[in-house]
Amino acid sequence: METLAVVGAGPKALAVAAKAHVLREVGLPAPRVVVVEAHTVGGNWLPSGGWTDGQHRLGTSPEKDIGFPYRSTWARGHSKAINESMTAYGWTAFLIERGTYAEWIDRGRPSPQHHVWAKYLQWVAHRIELEIVFGTVTSVAAGDGWRLTARGADGAEHGVAADGLMFTGPGRSTKALAKHPRVLSISEFWELAGKRDLPVASRVAVIGGGETAGSALDELVRHEMLSISVISPMATLYTRGESYFENSLFSDPVKWAALSVEERRDVIRRTDRGVFSVRVQESLLGDNRVHHMQGRVVRVAEQDGAVALTLRNELRPDQVHAFDLVIDATGGRPLWFLELFDTDAADQLELAVGGQLTQPRIEASIGYDLAVSGMDAKLYLPNLAALAQGPGFPNLSCLGELSDRVLRPEQARPRAEARRAGVRVR
């Protein structure tokens, strides 16, 4: 692979680009990494990305930076040099250069605000001289490799050719459950919250049980509302497991292949999908305005100026509840990138996964290198790699391991590691 194109200039892109930079420095082969980004480096951690106002705090420890867990043991004779070189692009190095390391330690190593995390990513991009094309990807064509077309802010189109392609990020933040002035997408919510211009409301509903919903709730409790309902299909609001035993599965996925599919799903459900961080959960516990409503929203209707939501549960009749304001915080769409594929690209992916392009089928096809197995031109999908390869790859939990998986030469992979995890879709 001579050129790797990455869509989205977030932590995963920076982890791979920085590792490729370090590999070349120590004399090992690495692809040219070209990042295509619509806004700016770290854009999803800034208000312009539509997923945050930039003021809320990171849910993961910042020490799990782009090099974590600093365990590139595959390059015999070079592993120590790689790990040491990567520390130059770590969170601690960033603070030392800014002169704020001692203060951060003395304050108890607090999680940074989202906009500070974006500054860290931008600092890394500057230090490694990241090759970046600014534009929104409008199409992806497959042939002898990949061909991306991106449209810049000035309307000009840019073409990017690559041997490998990696998608990152959650997709657009502008989707909402319904078109209604009182139903906000997460992007609209943060835009209005940032302007202190949220609609006056006494009864508010937040749809979603994950970190996107958690951040929105963390903001809403600072406003004057009589009740704040969290709607999710889960039995209650779960807190992310933060003990050594849970975290070790995220940091080091070596044990993942030994678990059954049911055990893997259980770990993901308990620790990553539909859970709030401990910090957010603690801030909500003391606020008696916040409560949970179980169910899936199956209908949205107007009701005397309010929004009526129909909630469905398997074991009881549908229930209708009215709210003055509804925020759709269900998060990103895992298969958002498929909208960009031309017919040939979609056909090649269907052949590789063995059928219709569904999320379970694509998830089951992800190999050790975080790419879809069976494709001549590599398609890396770390955001869909949790079930097959480990729960840390879709998030910030093992960015250094992620970059090793993507960049590690095939001949350097032991046969046992390269073997598929055994996940199958029937």
C-alpha cells in the first residue's frame, strides 16, 4: 500500500498518520497518508462539527492519546524506537510544550474540554506536517484502488487516488427524528445551546442512551426545565464500566478472540453502547428533574403545540408522552459512508461480505487489520471493528494499537494473529 486515504481528521486519522511518520523515521516502510476533512483537524470536538459545543469534557482519559498503549512490539529491533518516538506526539508532550503539565498534574489530571482535545490533535497534525485535503467527500469509486472526489468550501472539486481507504467519524450530526421546530438534531441543539438560545421548555426529552445523549444532558441540567426525560430501549441508564477488568479489554484486545460472540456483545452492551461516563452519571444523580423512560420512539406527532412521542416496549402497550422540546441524540449512523459509494464500490463490498450491505454482515467481515476481508483494495472500518476485533477500536481506547493493525506489514503478522476471529453471519 503506497497511499492510504483517510476520511476525517480526527484521533484515528492522526494516530495512523503519526505512526506512519514515525515508521519512516526509524527506517521502516509506511504508506503516504492523505487525510480528507470537511472542516478542520479535530472538527468533531469543536462547535463547528455539530457534535458538541466544545466546552464539555472528554469521556476518556486524555492519557489514552494517539499512541496509547505504546506497545508496537511487532517490529523486531525497532519496537523501542517506535514507542519512544510516539511519546513525542502524546498528550503529556503537548502539555509540556504548552507549559501546563504541572498544573494539569496538580489539578488531579482532569479530562480536558473538547476544544482542548481538538487543539491537541491540531498540534499533532502540525508537528507531523499532516497531508490534508480540505473538502467534503461526495463520491467514492472503486477500480484499481480507490478514487475519492471531494468538494471544497469554494465549490472546487479535488480528486484523491489511494491504494487503501479508511473511514472514521460518526457521519452527519444534522439528522433528526422528525421535521418539527420542537424536534432538534444534535447539531441544532449545540448550535442553540452555544448561543444560549434554546427554546423555552418545561418538559424536555432526550432520545438516546449513549455518550451523545450524556453530553446533551450534561448541558440541559444547567438550564431551567421542570423535567428532563431520557428515552432509550434499555431497562435503565447504565454507567460505563471503568474498572481495570473492563478497561483492559479496551486497551489490549488480545483476549477478545477467545470470547464467544454472545460474550462479546455482552461486554460491548455493558461498557460501550448506550452507557454514560461515570462523570456524567454522577452529575445527573443529584438532579431530581432527570428520569429515564424505557422504549423505542415509533411515532412523532403534533399535539397542541407540543410534540407527542409514542414509545413502544415489547411487554406492554404503546404509550404516548408529550414534550415541549425533543433532542435526537441517538448518535451517528454506522453505515453513513455507503451513501458515497458508486455502483462498482458497493458491488465489490457486497461480494466481500457475501450479501446485502447490513451492519451485522460488515461487522463480521472485519479482519485483524481492521479492514474488510476479501477486498483487493483495503477498506479500513475501525468504527465497525468492535465485535470482530475488540471494543476499543471504534473509540479512543487503543489508538496506538489501531495504527499498528492498519500499518503493520502482512509479513510481520504471526499466523495466529492474522487468523479471522471466527465471527459469522448466518
